[in-house]
Amino acid sequence: MARKAVLILNLGSPDSTSTADVRKYLKEFLLDERVIDANPVARNLLVRGIILPTRPKKTAAAYKKVWTDEGSPLVLTSKNVQEKVQEQVDIPIELAMRYGSPSIPDAITRLKAQNIEKLFIMPMYPHYAMSSYETVLVRVQEELKIQAPEVTWTVLQPFYRDEDYINALVESARPYITDDLDKVLFSYHGVPERHMRKADTSNAHCMITPDCCSVCHPAQSTCYRHQCFETTKAMIHKLGLPLGKHAVSFQSRLTKEPWLRPFTDHVLEEFPKQGVKRIAVICPSFVTDCLETLEEIEMEGREEFLAAGGESFTMIPCLNEHPAWITMLSNRIRDWDTSED
């Protein structure tokens, strides 16, 4: 029988909160052609000439707000997830980050040492985006070709409407959603609008057709915005949220070009003016709490909302190590294992 293994992948984190380590991390992250997909000259000028000389110090200060005594919350939680899933399956599981440590090359080296023949690649991204799901998959493929071309692989497809994923989200969120809330805000990571059009190989639907995310089209298999809306739709149905009691927004924009709207920070500032004073916020595009959820939303977002006149701000944690999430991952591994026999 072929020797099998699993590779769980997440975004990554700096090795420490030092400005030097944050600069190293940002350099690897922002020079990725699928994150900033400008031509190489423009990307290098932007990253090396404008961002890296100024942003690392500010970003390091943000990381210090969420850092734990043991290190990065994202990496630590990812390791705990790896261990808990490993307790439920017999197949060996490795963990790697797209950027930083533990690295993809090191993980492939460890797998090759085990004489692995079949690999299940599990990107921890529910929704397809070239700057998240696509880049981590391509990087693993590149490294496999270099180190272990004999290994055959299967990838976990975006699971944005996987019933187990939706059920895990609902189960983890339900204790935080009370009757006295005015709104539940679904805040997803932002991406440039251009990425929507670029992922549409038909060049005729995304950001072109009116209400494109609601009109069925093959492009939606790689449309991040459509998939975010589908997750939201499935969640509000399962939660039984009344009509008008939720909103969707996009956070973490980087450059000045058009990004998906509405922007989370703008929504949080406008809510109190609309009489929305008590809210809960959930970030379904992140399965692990990280800088973007712990600092950008739970700290900065809370401050913006309350300063604008809000009265109550509840942050719903990511799935992290929730038992239903661990069960879902274990089930997907068992499904793959069975299909490969």
C-alpha cells in the first residue's frame, strides 16, 4: 500500500516581533507575484522602495499587541490544530506556512524522508483567491517538483460552502449571537477588484455582469467575492438571522487601487450613525485568529466603532481549535484516504 501523508498549510507569521524579522516576513509576503501582481519592476519598486523602509516598524508594533509568551498566535494555533487532527487520524501530518516558518521546503524535506508516495494538500483557506489559496498551492507544487517529483498529490478544494465547515462556523458563533444585537458583521479579507477579473478566465463575467455574484457562471469556482457571499448566505440561514440583521464587508486593503467594498473600517464608523449600536463581528475567511482578526478587528475595529458612538462590540473568535473544525478536517482526510485505496 502506498505511503500517504497530509500537509496542512496556513499563511504564516514573522519569527518574532523585532522590526528585522517583520521586515523579512513582509519582504517574502509582498514580493509574491500573486499578492502584488504588478510587473516585477513596479512590484520591487513598491515593496523595496516604499513599503519596506517604513511599514515594518509599524507592523512590528501591531504584532506586539497580539504576540504570546510562546510566539505567534497563528503559528501556535496551527500547531495545536495539527496535533489534534493527528490524534484522530493514522496518516502522518506535516504543517507549513506559505511565508516564514515552518517553511514549505522544510516540510517537503521531512515528508520525503518518510518515503511518502501520496500527499493530501490542505490549504487553510475556505475561499479561492490568487493571493491566498492559489499561491500556497503553487508554492507546494514547485517544491514537490524540486524535491519529490515522484509524489502524487490531491488538494482540498475551497470549502466555503462545505456543510461541515458551515456547521462548525455556526456552532462556534452561536454563543456570541444574542437577541439584543442590531447587526452581525461578516468581515472578509479584502482583495483588489482586479483579482476578481483576473481569475475569470472567460473575461466576461466577474465585475462585468450586473450582480455577477448572484448570476450562475463557471467563473464563480475561482471568484473570491462570490464564495464569501455564499458562506454568508449559508451561515445566516443556519443561524436563522432575520432579514436585515447582517452585513458583509472587506478588510485589510493594501494599495490605493480599487479593492472589494464596502470597507470594514468604514462600515464600523457608519453603523452608529444608522442606529446600529450593538454588533458582533465574525471573520469567516480566517480559520485561525491572527493579526488581521486580533489587532485589526478586535482592537482597532472595536475602538473605531465605539468612538463613532457604538455601545457594544462582540468579536467572534475564528474556528481555531474548535472541536467541530477538528472533526471537519479529520473527516476530509478520511474521505481522501478512502478514495485513494
